[in-house]
Amino acid sequence: MTRPPHAADRPGLNLFVCIKQVPDSAQIRVHPVTNTIMRQGVPTIVNPYDLFALEEALRLRDEYGGSVTVLSMGPPMAEEALRRALGIGADHAVLITDRRFAGADTLATSYALASALTTLGREQPIDMVLTGKQTIDGDTAQVGPGIARRLGLEQLTYVAAIDRVDPLRREIVVRRRSEGGVQVLASRLPCLVSVVEGLNEVRRGAVADVLRAARAEVVTWSATEAGVEDPMRCGLRGSPTVVRRVFAPSPRQERAQMVAVTGKRPSQLADAVLDLVLTQQPKLEAALADGPVRRNRP
Amino acid sequence: MTTSPPPGAASRRTKELPERYRNHRGVWVFVELERGRVHPVSFELMGEGRRLADELGSELAAVLLGAPGEAIERATMAALTYGADRVHRCADPVLADYRNQPYTHALSELVERHRPEILLLGATPLGRDLAGAVATTLQTGLTADCTALAVDDDKSLAATRPTFGGSLLCTIYTQGVRPQMATVRPRVMAMPEPIEGRSGAVVEHDLGLGEDAVVTKVLDFVADVATDDVNLAYADVVVAGGMGLQSAENFRLVRDLAAALGGDYGCSRPVTQKGWLPAERQIGQTGRTIRPRLYIAAGISGAIQHRVGVEGADLIVAINLDANAPIFDFAHIGVVADALTVLPALTHAVERRLGRHALAS
Amino acid sequence: MVEHFDAIVVGAGPAGTAAALVMARAGLDVLQIERGETPGSKNVQGAILYADALERLVPDFREEAPLERHVVEQRVWLLDERSHTGAHYRSADFDEDRPNRYTILRAPFDRWFAAEARAAGAVLLTETTVTELVKDAAGKVVGVRTDREGENLFADVVILAEGVNGLVGQRAGLRKELDPRHVALAVKETVFLTDEVVQERFNLKGEHDGVVIEAMGDVSAGMVGTGFLYTNRESISIGVGCLISDFQATGTAPYALLDRFKSHPSVAPLLKGGEVKEYVAHLIPEGGYHAIPELVGEGWLVVGDAGQFVNPAHREGSNLAMTTGALAAETVIALHRQGTPCTKAALGSYLRALEQSFVMKDMKKYRGLAAMLHGNKHFLTTYPAALSRAMQTFLRVDGVDKRTKQRLMVQDFKAARGGWWHLMTDAVKLARAWR
Ligand SMILES: Cc1cc2nc3c(=O)[nH]c(=O)nc-3n(C[C@H](O)[C@H](O)[C@H](O)COP(=O)(O)OP(=O)(O)OC[C@H]3O[C@@H](n4cnc5c(N)ncnc54)[C@H](O)[C@@H]3O)c2cc1C
Ligand SMILES: Cc1cc2nc3c(=O)[nH]c(=O)nc-3n(C[C@H](O)[C@H](O)[C@H](O)COP(=O)(O)OP(=O)(O)OC[C@H]3O[C@@H](n4cnc5c(N)ncnc54)[C@H](O)[C@@H]3O)c2cc1C
Ligand SMILES: Nc1ncnc2c1ncn2[C@@H]1O[C@H](COP(=O)(O)O)[C@@H](O)[C@H]1O
């Protein structure tokens, strides 16, 4: 990707993207007896939603100039995720990793990430922080709002498109997915944008990008280096929510009542099924006869 | 005298609630009012909140934010009929459309002033946006996408949610702070019966924030095109197909049966991944949760992530070629047969029985 | 900007990573290119890792490498449809400090191994496919082109460690297309079971001990091939592989063959209740010595599976890959130090090093095996069945006297193969091929 030549004489945007390395959940298995997670051989990937956030940041950088910094909190291995982001085209990568971060819930995670962003922001004042709409392991969609709140950024979640950014006038217009439609919002920089899937197509870095990424130093910070002021607010200790029990969903006792199939023509089989349905749900027949039934709709 | 704490002190300290949180009382449900309409998930939560409040022997309150007018009046009444003892409401033009800043401001202030011990919100784009910001403002815990809520022996909230891609459930507690916050996805909890004429206290609050102070402005709202309105979550009859249907074209059979039954249709995740149906049609943990009276699953194996989205259905009929498919572990009626022949036969049977024809789609 | 390296390695399997590691340690500027998202993400192996080759490269690998179980028992089974005749060898000696063979999963293993090369200074590009070799006017290989946008990448030498179906080398005309008679197609599944179940079913005392089973006979349904079943920590790897030419000739579907193996009465109980996690297919070069292509040229070298370095009789491959990778690396290092260009003649010292190592000696030893089995399927069909009948005759106590039993067994063998003469020649052929 070549940058626009005029990028230097524009104000440019300081863009920060939070990415998380997550286990590829499609491949997780649960130990049938102990209910523990069998992580053996489960590959890790960059949280898929975060790649859309990264691409959106790169797109803005290419249009307006500036730089993209990817930030992650995680174990040392999460460096791979950052390197992948560099290979796609990010300019800088920072990993915050510390034993004290372990076991963090969303409150503690957003505290640690916000601390690091504050530290980074001293060098390069933050224009935008981008996150995925949610992670596929935590699945909470809370870390983004947590960061916005702590840093006092305008919070724009579930963004399906960034229509316009004006770095000089510090304005931004986005389309936000909401119930039953899309809100078109005009807001101000600095802001936090969490993006939904599919708002762009994630690019492939060029040879030069991947080479630079392969050679780049991923900056690694401890809690102290990240500028965390109160380590008690990190990790397990800083997490008000605690998981007390992990268990498998209980199997239902009886199995389905099986409809005898052999020797029946399809129409006979269908009648048998329908009879069973209507004996078990007698009210359904009347309701169906009245036309589309809508229950419980206030 | 300063001595090192005895072993185990740390864990005891976290379990014990600090003084300042001890007199948090009551269960609150945030009632989501958007463009004149209350999101049904709010009423589902009222049913759940009522139960929790009764168990705790405390009050259930609804929180309503919105512009002054008829809509908020109607919503207030509805909140009472669905079980609220009290409605805290803030009616201000600034709150006409949802925006994070004024809503976070209003809800956080109300919570700080009235100190509920539990605060529930719907896991909708609005609810999740608001909950994350409020929890951070209040520095408290928030459990997302709960599938079950209960009051524990020590009167704390036990919030259960899926974890690790849905293969497991976990129960989460909020320790050392209040309120205990949780979000719940639409259709996970049952809709309670409204009690007409039920009344309660309505407490008005000032927003204390002018439009000038609000940074983000709503320029427009573009409603989704209504023609393909997906009403899965609230349909009474849902017919769904899985990979067993083998091709995008065969979903016509699913649509036809759904139409004959006056219901809606959906699918399993791989079907949307293949692009056979749009993402809004996906049912399950990462799609819609449904609670129909009748659910017909054709060519769906019944993986746990699918199961959690349909378990609330009153009656589940499964059609699958494989007698050992896990779907028969939770379906009520099972048919081991080829869905491609059973579906059209069922459509005919329904049309014959009900004496009407499917509105061809 | 033109990027120039001392060496470019195509592929991050065991061969490529061994080469990159050795060269990087010697201070060379090495670029390694892998098409998978991570090294190993697309690689398939049974898999048994033989410690020796790796130990020479990473002496303390046992402390860090993701290993599954070390093998304390080796079983060889001859199957007919309903039974198996087996030889089991288990020894407490295998429970040693530095076990000789392990089971591994390639994805985590390759990733770890590549990280070692990177730690030594090699630059690794992933998700990048080498599409062709770049040659200068004189035809010498001077670099590679990739599927990413941007410049070509240049180097003094290119090491092709692209595995069995090396398209880069083929496209550049360095070697011929694979001959279906020289390549086996293997299909493999990973079946999840808990560690306790694995230990119980295979009579293992801890989570580190493992058993491997190699199966012949009915498992290949008359084709030239074998089956295998290896214990991992919380799973079992099970697979079958047969020559592609045989699959073509018989029209057998590989997965059907695997299903058959899985439902064999001797195998099914070992897998019962397991959840199949992945299903993969991969090629194995089995042409042996005679199928080895040109290994060096102007500016290029071939290592590992790309050079057909697999010993099917002993199911060795990854160790040959690592060894050939390391030998190629040493050749390049020596030339680099002398400042000698990597011409075909100069790279010839790699060939001499190969000749002296166990690699070429083993390849030569088994040079007749593939052709022999191909020409005589009785080893895979007739004999296992006859052996099974013999065992039954021998084991059933049914009032028939032992001398008669013996006679029946011998007659049966003879009849199965149509007379003594055939039996004798088969024995001689087998002995020759094994010699
Ligand atoms: C993090 C995560 C989230 C997920 N979220 C969801 C989710 O929200 N919703 C969801 O559905 N899945 C979800 N999944 C995927 C889930 O695990 C399953 O893979 C998926 O539900 C399987 O879809 P299926 O039953 O259509 O396909 P398959 O598992 O392939 O089953 C097809 C079934 O059709 C039967 N069949 C074949 N031919 C016929 C025929 N002619 N007639 C009748 N039966 C036939 C087969 O016997 C088989 O049982 C998720 C997975 C993960 C890891
Ligand atoms: C089913 C099976 C069981 C086996 N069991 C055993 C066993 O038990 N023990 C044993 O020692 N051996 C075993 N082998 C053999 C062993 O797997 C191979 O010999 C060994 O992997 C060869 O290593 P390699 O590095 O040469 O090739 P590979 O491991 O195939 O690595 C080649 C690499 O190059 C990459 N690549 C290819 N083309 C390009 C390109 N154009 N650009 C960039 N990258 C490219 C590939 O993605 C791959 O990562 C088995 C093989 C199979 C299939
Ligand atoms: N450990 C982390 N490091 C960096 N970013 C994170 C981390 N956890 C969450 N995020 C970001 O926050 C978003 C929402 O995450 P979650 O609240 O876990 O669903 C993700 O899409 C990421 O962009």
C-alpha cells in the first residue's frame, strides 16, 4: 500500500486499534468428564471483528494521513496477533503483558488498556480508538465502552460505516446499527468507534508490509511501563465479577418421541407428524386457523 | 496495631460487601424506549426482575428515559402492568433519541442516588452500549448475555451465561460492589402476563443536562427496509433448515412450510456462512434466540450453539436422517426421514388441514 | 527498495525450518516464506517425531517443544476383515530420560520450531506463497516472487523446502510432475478422547506414555498402503494411506477406506465415544531412491519431501527433512564464508554430504521396496488373511491333533499363493527389498 504523498502536510489522524488474540472457538472442545477446556492444539486467531476495526483505521490513515497503532493486552504469545496486524499495514504495535493483568474481567481490561492509551496519547494525542464490536471469546462488547468512558471519548458503538471524518474541524459522521435501522450520528474527535463485521474488506499487506512486520519490534510493556497507576485495579484483583462455577448444560431427561416412519408414504408421515403436533399443542390449531399467530407482542 | 492479615483474609474481604454498598436495595430494570416503542426484552426482564425482587423481599423499579409525550406515558403504564412497583423516569427532549452521553449520565445519576442492588438491561445495541458505559462510570461488574438469573443464599445475584463458544455455562457473581449489573438477550426470558390496572409510584427526575452539553447529534434514522422484515425472535411458529437441506434452492421448502403455518423461517449458522440465507436468519447462540410455540428443525444436527437459541420453544419437531443426531436429545417430536420429502408433505398436510394455501413467497 | 538476503527458504515445515535455523545461527541473513497462516497450520503428519534429528539442532527441545506422548510400545498389526495378528513390543527401557520417539501434533510443533528459527534471527513471512523463482539472464536462480503485491525478493541461494507437491520447483522446470505410482495419499482424522480414556484403553501408566500401531493388510483393501493409529495426549490420530495410482485404478474413496479401518472390530473399541475433530488429507512421497529428483542447481537446493526424502518402510520423513535441511544449510554456510557463489558445482558438496549420511544410505537400502509391493499385492492381501486363518487353526482347541493342525496351516498357505514356488519367490523378493 502506498501512502498518499501529501500525507505529511495534512494534520493526519492518530489512530489506535485494540485487538485481542482469541482461541479459534470453533475448535474448542470440552472435556466430557471434568468440564475443563481442552485447549490442546487449539489455534489462536486475531478476534475477527478487530480486523475490521484495523482495516477501517488503515483506510482512514490512507485517506487522511497519520498513523495506526495496534494495542493488545494479553500473554507474551499475543505478540503474534500484533505482528499479523503489522503485516496487514499497521505502523506500530504495543503489547501490554504482565502477570498482574491475568484473570481480568471487562472492567479491569478496559482499565489496563485505557492506562496504556493514556501513556501512548502523551506522545501522540488520540484522535480515534477503534475496537471490534465484541470478542468471540468474551463476547461482551463492554471493553470498548469501558475505554471510552475512562478516557472521556465520545462513544460510537456498532458502527456500520464511517461516512466522513474532518481532522481539522474534529468532526466525524458515522452510521450506527441500532434496533430496526441505522442511526446517522455526527460527533466529535476524539472518539471511540466499535465496528460491526463486514463494513470493509480486510486488505492483504504488500511484500514490504509483511517484511517490515516480520522485522518490527513489538513494543512490550509491563503494567508499570503501560502507565498503570493502581495495579490493584488490574487483573483478577481489579475484577468485580468472579466466575464461581463452570458447568455443562444439563441434558434433558426424555428423548424425543419418535414418529414411526417405515411403510408410510410422505403424506401419511406428514399427517402423523401434524396429528402429534396438534395433540401436544391443542391451542395451535385454532390459532393457525385464525391466520398468523402473534403471541406476547406488546 | 498493624499485623499481616491472616490467611484467607483477602478472599473474605472480597466476599464481604464494604459498608457503603450495604444498603443498596431493590431490583431495577432499564426499560428501552426507542422511537415510541418499548423493546419487548424490557418486559421479559420485568418478569425476571419481579421474581428476583420477590425473592429478595424488595421492590422492582423500572427506569424510563425519553422525550416527554404520549410514548413515555404509555411506557410508564406498561411498566406498571408488567410488574414494576415504581417507575423512575426522566422525560426530557434531550433524551428523544438514544445517545450514549445523556443516557449514561441519567442512568448513572439515578443509580447513585437511589442505590439499587441489581440493574438489568436488554442485550440490544442500545442496552449493551449503555450498560458498558454505566458499569464503568459506577466502577461495578457487568455480566453480559445472561441466560439465567437467580438469588443466591447470601442474597447475591448469580448470573449464568454461556462461555467458551457456548459449549459450557458459567455462573458469575459481582463481589465487593453494587449494583450487580447484567444484560439479557431478547427472548431468553419468558414474557410475563401483564396485569391490567396494576398501579405504582411514578417518580420524576430532572436530567440536569442541556442539549448544548451533548456532543453527538442524531442526523437521521434510516429504518431497515420493511419488505424482508425478519421477525424470527417474535414469531409463534418458526421453521428452520440446516446443512441437511444441501442447497440454497431447497430453502424454498422451508419458506413454504413457514408460510403455510403463518410463521417465519430461519437456519443454522453454516447456512448463513455459506451465504444461502442472510445473517439475520441465523438462529442460535450467535444468532437469534427464539421462543416460538412450535419450532420445526429440518436437517439440523442440533449442536449446543444451536440448541441454546431454541430451547425456549414450547414444542420442537426435528426432521433428520441420522437417528443419532443430537437434536433428538432435546426435540419433543422426532422424525428420522429425508427433510426434502417431509417438508413439502408437511406443507400440503397443513394446507389441507387448515383449508388455506401458503402465501407463496 | 530491493531486498537481498543471503538465503531464502521456501516453506516452514521441518526441512525448511531446520535449514533456516542452522543458517540464522551461523549469522546468515535468512528469509523464510510460508503460505500458511502460521507454520504448520496446513501441515499433516501421523505423527511420530524421531528425537535424534531434532536433538542435534535443539539439544534441549524436550523442555520446550509441544510433544504429545513418548512411545513406550510399538504394535504392528496384520489385518484381515475381522481379525488382526499382531506383534507388540513394549519395554520399560523406553521410559528413559531422553526418549527416542514421540507423538506430536504438527500445528503446534511446527509453530514452535519456526519460532526457534526466528529467535535465531531468521525473518519469517507467513500467509505468503512463493509463486515462482526469479532467474537472471544466465538462468541462475536469484530470488523469488510471491503472491503479495510488491517487489521480488532476492538472495544468493534459494532452498526449496516446499514439501511433497512442490509447485515452485515444478513450475521452474527443476523437477517433473509427481508420478501417481510414487506418491501415496494419506487421510487422517484426529479423534478426541480424554487423557484417562487414552491411558486406560492402551494400558498406559501416565499422560506422557504412548502407543503406536502400524497396520497392514485389509486396511488398504488390496492397494499398496498402510494404516496407523497413534495416541496423543487427549486424542488419537488415525489414518490410512495408499498409492494414488491404486486409488485411481480401484476407484476407492480415501475417506471410505478410513471409515472402514475405523470400524474394523479390532480398531472400533479403541475409538469408541471419541469426537472427530479434524479430517485432513496429504501426500507422501514414496517413490524412494529412484524417484529422487535433481537436488541442486544454479542458485538452488532441494530438501525434505520436495526431494522425496521419505522412508515409507520405517515411516520416517520429518527426521530426513530436518537432516537434509541442516546439511543444505551447512553447505550454504561454508560457501558463504568462503565467498563462493552458489553455483551448481559449488552446491555439489550438499550431495556428497547426503551420500555420507544415513539419509542416502537408507534411501538406497529400500530402493526396491515400492516396486516390489506394487508388483506383488499378496503381501497386503493374501498373506494377512492366511496368517489369520493359521492363527485360528492354531488357537482353537477342538479335538483336532496338533500335527494335523500344522499340516492344515501349511497347506493353506501354499494354496493361498498357488503353490510352493510362489511362496518361495515372494520370500526372496521381500528379503531382497529389505536387504
Ligand atoms: C462460537 C460458535 C458459535 C456458534 N453459533 C451458532 C449459532 O448461533 N447457530 C447455529 O446454528 N450454529 C452455531 N454454531 C455452529 C454449530 O456448532 C454447528 O456447527 C451448526 O449448528 C451445525 O449446523 P447444521 O446442523 O446445519 O449442520 P450439520 O452439523 O452439518 O448437520 C446437518 C444435519 O443434517 C442431517 N441431514 C443431512 N441430509 C439430510 C436430509 N436430506 N434430511 C434430513 N436431515 C439431513 C444430518 O444428519 C446432520 O445431522 C456456532 C459454533 C461456534 C463455535
Ligand atoms: C499422514 C502422514 C503421516 C506421516 N507420518 C510420519 C511420521 O510418523 N514420522 C515422520 O517422521 N514423518 C511422517 N510423515 C512424513 C512427514 O510429514 C514429512 O516427511 C515431513 O513433513 C516433510 O517435511 P518438509 O519440511 O519437507 O515438508 P512439509 O512439512 O510438507 O512442509 C512444507 C511447507 O512448505 C510450505 N509451502 C509449500 N509451498 C509453498 C510455497 N509455494 N510458498 C510458501 N510456502 C510453501 C507448506 O505450507 C509447508 O508448510 C508423514 C506424512 C503424512 C502425510
Ligand atoms: N485484551 C484485549 N486487548 C486489546 N483489545 C481488547 C482486549 N479485550 C477486548 N478488546 C477490544 O474490545 C472489543 C470488545 O471486546 P469484549 O468486550 O471482550 O467483547 C474487542 O473487539 C477488542 O477490540
